Amino acid sequence: MALELGDFSSESESGLGQAPEAASEKAREQASSKTLAGIARTRKDESKGRKAADLLSSMLVALLRDSRFDPLIEPIMALLRLNLPSAYVVGMLSLVSKEASSAIRHTYDPSLPILKKEPEPEVERTEFDPDRLRSDFRDRINEWIADVFLVATKDPSFVLSDKFLSEIASPKTRDAFISACEAVLVFFFNTKNVTVPPSEARSLSAFLLKELQARISQLDRSAAP
């Protein structure tokens, strides 16, 4: 899987030479600090949606400090280094965090149902087959896609929307976004005892980004201040 890992040489701050637990803890703290810096930038250059952005940024800090999500630290860090809006990153992580999905729906559209139960894992290790995907897995993926779209298009901040479209035009940022989505999908299905070929995860991730760009581009900016 082609993830955007950044510089993790022996001289890098992430401390490749450290014990795995120490390196992981340091990576979580670096990611949290990067997110907190993003909150400060949001307060400086955006007024609309500030409360929602702060809430989701705080949620991102909590997720990054949870050791369960250590396998996702590096692809998420790649997005934060590229200054992708924190709310979009939380939307991406909502597939693997019931708390993140609930926060998104409560913040942007309280009329939507809150995820009550995660699909149970397969009893035996199973290979991913899109044509035979369990209905509850398919429903969960659709809920995740809805969360990502909700963050980007429900009462949007045009500052963040335009920033996203500008940043994602860069091949480096585009690849980092797709790689992070790919990692989240593989992580999710791994917790369900399902093995997903990287090509399948990447294909769905590229489709999600294409749809996200289209929806953001079609936003009505006539009411923008």
C-alpha cells in the first residue's frame, strides 16, 4: 500500500530508533499538536462554522491519542502536514470511530440517526468481495461516505471548502488523501476479520475523492459573505 509516510529517517523527530511504544506515543503527540495548531489557524481566518470546526478538531486530537488507531497515525499525519482542514480528516476517520460519526451528525444534522451498533466481525477470516459484501458492511460504508459529504457540504465554510479544492489540486495532497482513505478502509475491514486488497480500497478511495470534489465545486456560494 502506497502511504505518504514522510521523513522517518534516523535523524527525524519521530525517533525511529526509539522503542515502538515510545515512537508511537511521540507520533500521537506530534499529530495532536499539529491539530491544535490547525484550530488556532481556524480561529484566525474563519468566523463561520468556528464552533463546529473546533469541536471536530478536538475530536481529532482525542482519536490521535488513542492507541487503537496507531496504524492510522502516519497516513493521517501526512494529511495534517499538508494542512488539510481538520474537519475533513475527522469525516474520514468516522468509519472507524462511532464517536466521530456521532459528533459529525450531532453538529451538522441532528435529524440524522446516530450509529447505534457496529457490524459484527466475520466468524472466520474472509476475503473482500464487493459482489457478496454483507448488507450491514455496505450500510456502514454508506454511512461513512454520508459523514464525509456532510462535513464538507452542510452549512459549509467557504474558506475551508475553497482551501480543500485548492490543496487537493496538488498531486501530492491528492495521493495523501487517497492513501489515508485506503488505510482507513483496510483498518476498518481488518477489525471485521475481512482482508481487503489494496487495489479495491484505493479504487473506492479515489471514487470518494472524486465525488467529494464534485459536491464541493457545486456548492452555492451566492449566500457567502
